[in-house]
Amino acid sequence: MVSTDQSLYHKSTLDNGITVISEHIESVRSVSIGIWIKTGSRAEHSKENGIAHFLEHMVFKGTENRSPLKIAQSMESLGGSLNAFTGKEVTCFFANALDTHLKNAVEILADIVCNSTFPQKEIGREKKVIIEEIKSIQDTPEEYVFDIFHEKLFPESALGRPILGTESIIRQMDRANVLTFWKENYFGKNIIISAAGSLDHQKLVFLVDKYFAFSNGVHLKPVEKVTSAASQSFILDQPISQAHLCTGGESISYKSEDRFPLMILNTYLGGGMSSRLFQQVREKRGLAYSVYSFLDFYSDVGLFGIYVGTDHQKLGIIQELLKDELLRVSSEPLKKNALSKLKNQLKGNLVLALESTSRRMSRLAKNEIYFGEYVSLDKLIAEIDQVNQDDLLAIAEKVFRPDRFITVVLNPTN
């Protein structure tokens, strides 16, 4: 076992390849712990789309020691919580608990991740649940438009496929598929265990070493290379009352040095009620209720986009407004006092988010996954402070290119 220590941050690597990282927070009496599998929907073949998310559901459906009900009660009976999520590049199982229940949290997480039995009767039942989840997304246009946007931006790629999969593929999944995917992706070198709160690192390492039984002999999968599509517009008629527009294009990766300039510009354009798009589209002209910009970062690529929900007759004027704003921010430097305010807004958002042990736990894991090291808050703030007007113009010229954007509109049929 190899260990490193930086003040309140600690990192250890177990003999089976599992990486354990933690951050001690003196002022709390709780702990958040997450089991991060460095595998998400991006690791799926086209014929198994949705299996990473399906597997995430299935680990809660019974182990050698617990029934599904006992799993559900395991943390709630202690005043804590147990949950999970699947992303494009990661799957995470996490628990929040009082610090006195750290052992319980580690043991329960280990049980569901290592000892799930994937009962056949639960496979059939969970298929129905996930199909209803898929239908729920399709019935929620402000969410569904993002699935279509990803699909059109990254066609013929796992990155462009929906995390939940499709109804036809889910219906065909069986226990053998789930077991194969579990064995191929749930192994020591592919797992990071992250914790933040009132805890002792050595105790955490002892518990992880005791309860998590994984081999380290499986090879890590290479990241699938993706190519974004050429500029195109897609209009899909839907039985809805409002048009939903999502427009944007390929951006930079999580590791890019331009990440903070782009985050500052995203804050400026669509990051709250004071943002430029909110003020111009909603407050000044009353053209939409919901309007914002967004960023997604992945290991080798990213995306920038803008979402607007509005009356379909207003789409033309809104799209011209969006182009004008993107052109302006790409050609005119922001004033220094405006840049200073944006830096303060971004730094405030980061610091306030770290008031939560679960956010700290998540940040630890992502830093380890994408950078392989601990990134202090002081370093983040310093990097934000170093951003200047030229940095903003350079990244804006690179990313804010409406002539290269993919545009998706869910249009009311009536």
C-alpha cells in the first residue's frame, strides 16, 4: 500500500489497485463517501447502450447478505442516505452518514458493489422501471432536448448516446449482459473511493481494505475518440405547448488550461439572473422564461451550449440575439470591472459549494480521475485570478462559433 499526505488531504493505493482519498473537515459531524467507478455510458457498445445505468440500478436489488428492502433501510435507519448516479464517464455509489456510522457506510457500499447477486426476477422488474424513466425524460422536453443535442453533436459515438439507453435495447438486456459488464469494469484499478467529513484516513483505509474485495488484473479500457458533427439544425415536432431550443458545439476538455476563462464567460453569458442572456432575452424583452448557457467537460473533449424555452414564433428573434451576443463577446474585450465581478461570482460559487461534505467528496474524486492529484481551493482561486481579457477573447473565438453549432428545436405540433 502506498500513501501520500497533504495537510487534511490523504491518498492511499491498496494492493488490489483501489485508490482511497479523503479530506478531514474539523467543523462537521458527518461524512460523505463515494465509490467512483471510472466507467459510464461512454464505455458501452451501441447494442448495450444503457447497461452502465442498468447495472447501477441492479446493485440495489439484493446481495448475498441483504434483500432490496434491507439495502433501502440500511442507511435510512441510521439517519443517513444511500444513492447512486451514472454519468458519461463515471458511475458513483455514495452514502451520507453521521461520523459514528462510517463503518456502516463503508460496509453497506462494499456489500452492494461487490456482492450483488443480480436476481433474475429483479432484472425483469427493473427493466420496467427504467423504461418508465426513459418515458419520463421523453415527456419532459426541457430534459429530452439535451439527449437529442448530444446525439446530433456526437453522432455514431457512445458519448452522444443517452445514459438511460433506449427502450428497445433495455427490453433485450439479460442477466448475462449485466454480469459481463460488471466483471469488465468493476475492478480495483478502475475504482476510486473518496470521502470527506469527520473521519480518520487510516481508519477509512482499514475499512476499505477489509470490506472491498476486488481483483486488479483487468486492463483499463482506452477512451473512445469522438468527432463532432458539422453545423446542422434539427426540428422535431412534439405534442407540447412551448418550443425548446438547444444550440452549441464542441468545446474543451476537463484538463484544458482554458477551462477557467471559459467558465468565466459561461457565467457572464448564462450563469444566473444577472447574466447577459437572462437580462437581454428575459428581463429586457420578455421573450422567454428560461434561458441559460451550460458547459460539460469530459476527459478529452467538452461542449458549450445555450438553452431557451419560448413560444415558437419568437425563435427567430431569439436566435439572432444569441448570435449577436456570442459575436460581441468574441470580438470585444470585457471591461476590467466586469471581469473582476465575474471572477468574484465564480470564486463565490466554488467556495459556497464546498460547504457541503458531498460536494467536497465529489470534487476530490474528480480531481483524482482527471488530474491524478489533489487540487487545493487556493490553487483554483489563484488560477481564476490570473485570467485576463485576452484569455477570454482567445477562448471565445475558439468556442463561440455559431457557424459550427448544432441546433435542436423541439417544436409544438399545434
